[in-house]
Amino acid sequence: MKKNVFKILIRADAAFAHTHMKAGILLPQVTEHATKENLLYIAKEAEKEGLDSAWVFERLLWPLKPQTPYVATPDGSLPTEYQNVLDPLETLTYIAGNTTKISLGTCLIDMLFHNPVVLARRFATLDVLSGGRVIAGLGIGWSKDEYEVSGVPYKQRGARADEFLQALKRIWTDDVVEFKGQFYNIPASKIGPKPVQKPHPPVLLGGFSPKVFSRIVNYADGWLPIAGVGPLEQLEQAVSGLREGARKAGKDPSKVRVFVLSYPTVMDSPSPNQQQRWPMTGTIDQIGSDIERIKAIDGVDHIIFGYAFSSVGRDVKKMIEITKQLVRFAR
């Protein structure tokens, strides 16, 4: 079983580019609806329906007076869903013990809020307990309040992230780990467990900037953008630019995996102006056309459906029902 799961995780992009896109679902980990019953229902139904992955994210605080405005709301206020968020890795460990095949991903964990040794061991432990099903999606965060409570300076976070990723991979792969950097130091030590996946679980990075793309090419295995924050043309151009950057750096572009996170908003009636319609918003067929367009992007091999910020996220049966209708466009 472990061998087969591993083969699924690492099969070449070329084998299914433009013909098949994997699909995952964001688990119900927010608000009072984040119960073990709802988590298990979604995870088991997703696995039964042939979905490829289940995902969680990280949020530490819902500050009453945030220092950093939230970019996705007109007034900069944070979604109330962030007031109650289950911890990502503990949640995935619970899911790992109740599933057998589905991959388990984070979208995202803000790496700089953690010590690299501690986070590496937590991911590796989950990879061992799940039989090699982990996908490590990481970001650098944006909330100054969360940086403050984590005791990490907000400045130099890019340089700190570069060093963190180097340390993370060394911890996962080196028999004796020794690391000396500007921000992190690890004395010569044996650090276990090591992940089941070799050389390590796939590392995906979030963000949307040239610096992020450079970081992906140098230190990661793929990109995890959000579809719907802008026109799909932007996503197409960005993926093309990322792959070209990999090519120029001497890295096989087909090895740079792209997982697209989406938050579908399903409407009963079609949008009257297709040209001005926001991506992943509209009827099932309209959203389906967006999914097919995303699938056609060379390099994208996975789409994730999330409902955390809509009323659908309060109804687990509705989550599965809508996902079943949408996933057929990815196949």
C-alpha cells in the first residue's frame, strides 16, 4: 500500500497534463462546525468519491485591531471564521488515522512561526503515521500580529524563509544534521524520524511575487496559488513565468508542480456578463469552465476546493455534493 501511495504522489506531470487534474478538498476546520464528526465525514466521503487530497491551513490570531489589513475584504477586516481554527497538523494526524489513501496537505502553514527542527519532526511524524501521504504547503505569513505573538521579527522574513527551507530539507535528509546560518543554528545531531517519502514530502510555497518564484525554484517542489483573486490570465502568465524561471535555472520545469487553491461560490443563475464574472463564481457550468481552463495550464496538476468562507462550509453534505459536481470538470 505504501509503495502504491508513493507512486501516486510522484508520478510525472507529463502523464496527465491537459487530460487529468487531481482534486482535493479543504477540511471543515473553522467555526463551531469544526467537529470531529464533520471532519471525518468530509475526509471519508472525499476518499470514497476518489478525491486525491484533504487540506488544512493555519491561523494563530483574530486580532481585534489588526496591524495588517486583510487584502480580501474591502475594509481590511479579517473573516470571522479565523476566530476558531483547528491546528493543522493535529487535525491531519486525526484524519490520517481514519483514512488510508487520501493525501494530506497544508495550505498553508506559516513556517516562520515555528522552529525548523520542531516543524520538520512534526511533518515527518505525520508522514510516518500516514504511510507517506504528506504534502507540506508553506508560507511566510502576512500578519504583523502573528509575527509579534510568535516572537519573530517581521523584517527580513524573506531571507529567514530561505534559510528555514534549507534547514528543513537538511533535517529530513541528512543522517547527521549540522546547520549554521544567520537565523538558525543546529548542532551536529541525529534528528528523527525521517519522512517515509524520499527524499522528503513535496514542499509547496504560497505567495505571488518574483521572490516567491525564485524561492520555489531554489528550495521547493511547487507552487500553491489561489484562483479567483484575479483574472485567470494572471495565473496562466504566472505559471508560465515560474516554469521559465525553472528552465533558466537548469531545473526541469515539469518537476515544478502547481496546486491551485480555489473557493467556489455557486449561484443558481448564470452571471449576466461572462466577461466580468469573477473566476470560480457562478453556476456549476460557469465554474466548470474555469476549472477546465485551469486544467489546460501547462504545469497545473491539482485543484483544491475550499468552502471555509461561505455558507456551504457549514453544511458538510452540501460540500460533498458541490465538490462531486465540480470535480468532473477536472477529470
